[in-house]
Amino acid sequence: KKSYKVCCLPGDGIGPEIIAEGKKVLAAVGAKASVEFACEDALIGGAAIDATGDPLPDATLEAAKASDAVLLASVGGPKWDSTDPNAPRPEQGLLRIRKGLGLYTNLRPVKIYDALVGASTLRPEVIKGVDLVIVRELTGGLYFGRRERFYDEEGAGANGGRGQRAYDTLEYREYEVERIARQAFEAARKRRGKVTSVDKRNVLETSRMWREVVHRVHDEEYPDVELEDLLVDNTAMQLINRPADFDVVVTENMFGDILSDEAAQITGSLGMLASASLGDGVSLFEPSAGSAPDIAGQGVANPLAQILSVGMMLTYAFGMVEEAGWIEAAVERVLNEGWRTRDIADENTSADHVLGTSAMGDKVVVAL
Ligand code: NAD
Ligand code: IPM
Ligand code: MN
């Protein structure tokens, strides 16, 4: 019997609640496919700070590296929002594991389920047929640039300017843009053959390099793929205006962070948005949403993004494409049957069809 080691990182807030449902579904797929998935939990984020003082203990990174895939839920919460700039933050754990595993590609598929067309705040005719994927660069840009915060004794300018100063730098190397561009073009070839590259080249030097490199990779290696450029502010608007026109959207780390939460709302809820973080070694699978402190501990969080992330794990980490299809079909079936968590319920949902986190996971398992 085939066996895979999965490193599970529950993290904070709703993390432990939703990852439990992901594991349930993984176990059900394993039973059906005669594959063993051995899950072992490790600490990350605020939970790791509380236990060890470090948001990514060495033992966790080692466990992740020694596994066949990593399943992460979410990190962060008000408890660790210290005013001390030197205090460890849960989010550093996430950034460090992404960097530590070399996960430079983050795929965030945005697909509208027919049953959820009414759950979105956008009009049905606008979102019908939306099927796009955001390819977010994940280990460069603003998130990983040089940064500093200090008290400027000297100051400058007419008003003296003395006081605190802080900066973050946005930097990319050519090879980083090349490799994420290739990921986008490869994804497009398996989809509808169109890439939208998003930048801010009217202002940023990194964006001017980004656009040049993306075009060179396109012309030399992927002339068969349609390539369009869009400025990021315009993209934010077009995503709401004509979301069905997009196929693959490739962009810088922070632009991708912002655009993906925006795109999630097309599907009705951030709780639907799965993601895969890929590099050259072990991959990590995580919902795009956070620890949702406002609903943590209530058993009402939507586990579907976590469950769909398990589906992405089957495809990308284990090559179990057929089995991943089982998960997608099961989720679709549960939604078609009218089952909802609170975030995706609408005025047509009867009260007895609004489920808690665990009951939703159970429905998916039954459908499987
Ligand atoms: P959030 O994504 O946690 O929540 C935003 C809104 O979406 C909230 O109203 C929340 O209730 C809702 N939501 C999110 N996931 C949901 C789900 N599964 N089901 C139902 N509703 C859901 O963003 P935030 O509140 O800005 O951030 C909270 C914390 O999470 C912060 O500490 C942030 O840094 C962290 N965060 C972590 C990750 C991650 O671990 N990957 C991602 C984003 C934010
Ligand atoms: C995400 C999150 C993270 C990010 C934070 C928690 C570091 O918002 O995965 O989208 O910005 O990448
Ligand atoms: Mn985000």
C-alpha cells in the first residue's frame, strides 16, 4: 500500500477547526483509493510562539522538509499583535516556511460554483462562468525586501523631520520573474491559453523589468499563449467588471495577495479560496484566508477552502488527479444539495441547511 507523510500545521484561530475537516477528507480519499496518508501535526504561528517563542521552530521546518507535502490552515490573531516591533509575529512563521521550502509559486484558483452564484455580492450575469487562477509570486517582492524602522535623530526638510522612519523595499531579480512567468504560461497551456500579467510599470522600476522579462519569456518560449498586460489598479477594477474574461493572472507577491482576496469575493466567500504553494521540493497547501479571529472557536468557519486545498495536494504533490476530481465533485454535490456554511448562505438557504464546520466536512465525506 502506498503511503505518504503529510505535515499538518493547524496554526491559530479557525486553523485547528478547518484543518480537522481537511484531514477527515484526506482520510476518506485514502480509504477509497487504498493509499495511506500519515498526518503529523507541527507548530506554527501564534501557537508556536506560545509554546517555544518562535513562530517557526526548527523542528517544524525539518518536519516539513521530511514530509511528502504540507497542509497548513492559518496563522495570526489579535493575541500576538504586540506594540513591541521586536516581538515575534505569527505571520513570520508563514513567510519563513514559504522561503525555507522555496515556494515561489502560489496558485489561487477562483472558480464559481453554479450553486453559489447567488451567494456573491456581484450580479449573477457578471460572475457566471468565472474560472481563473491567480499565479502569485510568493518568495520575493515587498514581503522579503530590506526593511527597517528607526528613530531619525537628524531628520531633514523644513519641518525638521525628526521622528520615526520606516521603509520596505520592493526588489526582484530577473530569474525570479522568469520562473514565475513560466509557471503562468505553463498553467495557461493547460487551461484556456491566456495570461494577464499585472504590474505598475507607470510608476515602479521593478514593474518595468517585470513586464520586459515576462514578454521575453513569452516571445521565446510561449508564443502560442495569448499575453495581455494590465496595470494593477485597473486590474482591481476589471476583476469585478469582467471577471469571466480572465484565465491566468500572474503578478508580484503583494499585488497577488490583495487581488486574490478581492477575487475570492466573486465566489461568495474567502472561505472558498484554496491555494497551492509550489517550488522545486516539498509543496504546501493552504486556504488563502486567514485565521478569522472574528469567528474562531465558534465552529462556524467554512472548511471548503481547506478541503479544496487537500484536492490541490492530491494533484500537485501526489499526481492523484482523478482522486482530486473526487473531492471537487463531492464539494460541488454538497453545494448542489443546498448545504451551506453561514458565510455562503443566502436568503434562499433554509435554516436547516446552514451547517457548522464539522457537519460540512461530514457532508463532503458522505458525498465522496
Ligand atoms: P481573514 O482572512 O482571517 O478574515 C477576513 C474575513 O473573512 C473575516 O470576516 C472572516 O471571518 C472571513 N473568513 C475568513 N475565512 C473564513 C472561513 N473559512 N469561513 C468563513 N469566513 C471566513 O483576514 P483578517 O481578519 O484580516 O486577518 C486575521 C489574521 O489572519 C491576521 O493575523 C492575518 O495576518 C492572518 N492571516 C493569515 C493567513 C494565513 O495564515 N494564510 C492569511 C490571511 C491572513
Ligand atoms: C495570505 C496571507 C499572508 C500573505 C500573510 C498572513 C502573511 O495574507 O496567505 O494571503 O500576505 O501572504
Ligand atoms: Mn492574504
